[in-house]
Amino acid sequence: MPEPAPNPLSGFAEAVGRCLDAGDPAAIASAVREALAARIAGARVTLPPSASRAFPDRYARRLIHRDPEGRFSIVAMAWGPGQFAPVHDHDGSWCVEGVLSGATFSEPYRVLDSRDGSWRFEPQARELTRIGDTGAIFPPFEHHVYGNASADAPALTLHVYGPELLKCACYTREADGTWSRRERTLCYDPW
């Protein structure tokens, strides 16, 4: 498994650790979102140039920091033009993301029903995010599509997951309008 980049966000991991005292996942995500927004607005996010490198056929995930106690991780994600993650969940993890370059979108999906291996979702309003914008999701409101809003320019985002996001479920729409679920193991890409 690739190792994190050497200290590209000095002090930010410590700030995230302090946010964990906020209590429930919604309060933690709100505190982390505030800390990330301040960091981006103050232009205090410096990543190696390789952080922006996506792959032709998929986005890239690069580990920046893994909390030694397993409470959270910080991940840079590079998105090529038009790349996105299909409807997925976060396996119960909360997430805060911030846009460092380009433009992204997030489209939440509300769970209407799940039984016998079939899921029914209702898509919610798509939100466009630009440089400096931040967002947060937390269980049970974690199902969404996320990706690059541009068809001709890359995007770079920073994500904080609590706890570390190592797997998720992805959903595929079936002909009858229901969605099938499959587990996906997540990995990190090299710097």
C-alpha cells in the first residue's frame, strides 16, 4: 500500500484530530469542513504536482495522512475531464471534501427502500462546487455521485474521511428502476 506524501499539509491533521471532539458525525463533519474551508481560503494547501495526475480511465486517490489511531484519513483525489464516481456510499464514514482546482459536482441520493438486495433511490438536487468550496456527508445521508463537472479540464479535491474509507458499496441501476449493490475495495494510487 502506498505511503502518504511527506507532510504536505503541516498542522492540518492535528486540526482534524481536534475536531473529533465535536461529538456525533454531523458535528464532526461540520467542524472539519470549517477547518478545511479556512485552510483552502488561506491558501495553506500545498500538494506535490503529482497529486493532480488522474488516469485516462479513472480518477486517482492518493493518501496524504492516515491517523495513527485509525480515526480519519486525508486523501487527494485527481479527476480527469468528465470523470466521476457512480452512486456509492461511504461504508458508514463521514466525509468532508474541498475543491482545490477545477469544478466538481455532488448529487445526493435519498434511500427510499432497500430489501431483497434491491435498492430504490431518489436523486436530490445536484450541487456544483468550485475552487474553495467545501461539502460534507455523513451517515445515513452518504449515498451520492461525485465527480468532475468539466468535460475538458481536470479537477483536484481534498477529502477527509472518518474513519479511513477502505471500502464502499457501488450501485447500478437496473431495467426495472431498482438499484443493485456491490462491494468495492478501495486502494490508493502512487504519488
